[in-house]
Amino acid sequence: MLKKGYLKPTLTIDTIGKRNFWYGILLWFLASNIICLGSNVLRETLRLTSWSYDGDLFMRSVENFNKFDLFFSFLSTTIAFGLTIFFWNSQIKYRKKRHIIRYASFVAIMYIFLPLAIINRFSTILWLVLYPMESEESSLALMDNFGYMFLLIPIYLFFNFWNSTVFVFRTRYWVLISAVIIVISSLLFDRFLTVDKEIANSIYYRKYSIERSFVESQSEIAKSYGVEFSSEAIKALKKREAKSTYYLINKTKEAFNTKERVTLEYLFLEKIIIHNMYYNQMYYWTRLYPVEEYGELNWSYALPEQIYYQIKLYDDPNCIEVQLLFDILSQQISLFNVPDYDKFEYESASSFERRSFYFGRNLISSTETILSRLVQVRDKLYSNEKYSMYRTLLPELEFKEKRYQKWVELEL
């Protein structure tokens, strides 16, 4: 039989102190609001910066975004409750078990900052935990597959906050009442403290409106010729740095590495890819790798002579395939027909024109032989009377970038 001295006293408002109790409730309310709203604003800020370097905006369905909001609402409310537990324990004057009370306060403050430190650390590498690694196509998209499992984190924190306190006091209905308050307040925060995600979406869509419109218009034109892109292909074409986009770029480039006719599907894809300035990846120090052995590593498209050989496979210069091939060649020429830095009017240029300018200058300095190939193919086709109707698509192109480019003679 336990002695009277070993019976745990009941935790009451008088034990904490009425004033300290209400101060703790006020601290809980303010901290949960600040943490919840701050985490939502921070997540949208990180989502905006995810495409600031010509990347893709993190996009998810409404259901998946709701999982994010619900998780952070519960997490914010639970962490704020840990602050309240820490404040209450620090105000309790109970000499017999003061070392356990101090331990409870230490546990509370540790479990407050531990999840914040982990989430903040992973937020610096945005795609590692809650967000995927590359765009939204990574296998580490844990929130997609285990969304509601993340709710176990605030549940675990909640019971850890109470765990040390129950060694000293009989909590009776305190745990249940606090759990109900956390659930209700979290649902209210999820309803009223969310950040409008259409703000980031509209900024992103406005920046890449030309590229997205071009994908849709070319898809409609292709459909009129019996070519219908899959929904996955359309989705990949509307992104820039997704794995599916890289795969589509490489697959389209490989399609031109043949002596047979390239299908209409790949001709339309190549036209879209070049117009929207998609690329697989940029390799640095490419001049350490000979072009004869490794090819043009920084050229993600069909070579100009491959376009020329495809044109020569058709007897009818007015067929849709030849028209598309000349469009592709014209777009390749436009990539290199960019002004010098001192002649580019940056202030009056649109965002698409600015991207085109910097992308073209980057291609000039990162490729070695593409310009010379384009010049020869362009001159050969321009002088052919059979293709005189396409001369407007072949503007004059000079080989003048001798600093970065070298001349390679083609046998056309």
C-alpha cells in the first residue's frame, strides 16, 4: 500500500496560479497564430523562389495542398501548446518534485525547437521531405503517398509534452480537454489562416504565358494532322526542369538520329521544345571533351545537318513535314541571331525576349560548332530554288563568334 507522501497531487488551476494559467492560454493562442500563419507564408515564399532561376513552380492538386495546410495547422498548434506547458511548469512552486518539473520543462522546450529545427533544415533544401526533389516527380514526395501519416508528428509531440507532467501530477481531464482544443483550433486555422496559392500560380502563369500558349496552339495544329499528344506529354511540355521534360527532350533528339523520315509527332515536339528553349542540362568545361568524340553536349536539339537530311527526303516542298522542318531550322537560327550585350534593350524587352536573349548568348558561349553548321545549312537551302518559298524563314546568319565557336566543314 502506498504511503500518503507518494500520492500525486491533482493538477489544478490553483496549482499553476490563475493569472499564470490565463497567461499560458494567451501565449498558446498568440504563438499558434504566429507559427501557423508564418509557416504558410514561408511555404508560399519558398514555392515562389523554386522557379526563380527559370525552373518550375511546385504544383499540386487541391487535395494535396490541403494536406500540407492541415499538417502545418496541427503542427503549429501543438508546438504552441508546448510553449504553454513550458510556461506553466516554470510557474509551478512544488518543492518535492521540482527536479521532475524542471525535466518536464526541459522536455517541452526541447520538443518545441527540435521539429522546428528539422523542418527549417529541410526547408533550406525544399524538395527533400515534404516537397519532391526535382519538380514534383520525385519518389521522395512523401506528402503525396503518406499525407495523413504526417499527422502522427503533432500527436507524438502532444503526448510528449504531457508525458513528464503526469509523473508529478494527476492530470485527470486536462489531457483530453487540451486535445479537443488543439483539434478545434487546428481545424479553424486550416480554414482561416491559409495563404491564397493563386497568387504564386498567377505570377508563374503570367511569366510563362507565351510558352504555355505555344504548347496549346501547336497541340491543336498537330491534332488537325492526326497527331494527338498524351496528357503526360502536354504536362511535360508545360514544365522546364521535370524528369519527364528531360526524357522528352532526349527522346525527340534521338528521333532525328536516323536516315529514315521522322514522324510528325517528333517534328511538332522539336518545334515546341526549341521555341520554348527547353534544354536537358548544361555542362561546364565542355572544351575539355572533344566534340568529335562526345558531340555537342550543350546542344539539346537535332543537329542542323540532320534537319537538312530530313528535308532532302521529301520530294514535295509544300508538304507539312517540310514546313515543320523549315520552322525548326528557323527557330534554331533565331537562337543564335541575338544582339550583343551592349545593343540589347533590356528595359523595353518582355520576359520572353529577355530569356531568349540570355539563352542565345549562353548557347554561343557553351557550344562550339553549332553556329558554323547552321550557317552552312542555311546557305545551302537558301540558294536552292526548290525551297525559295521558305527564304523568309531563313534570315541571314554570320559566323562571327570566333572566340567561342570554331568552323566545322560539312559535306552537304
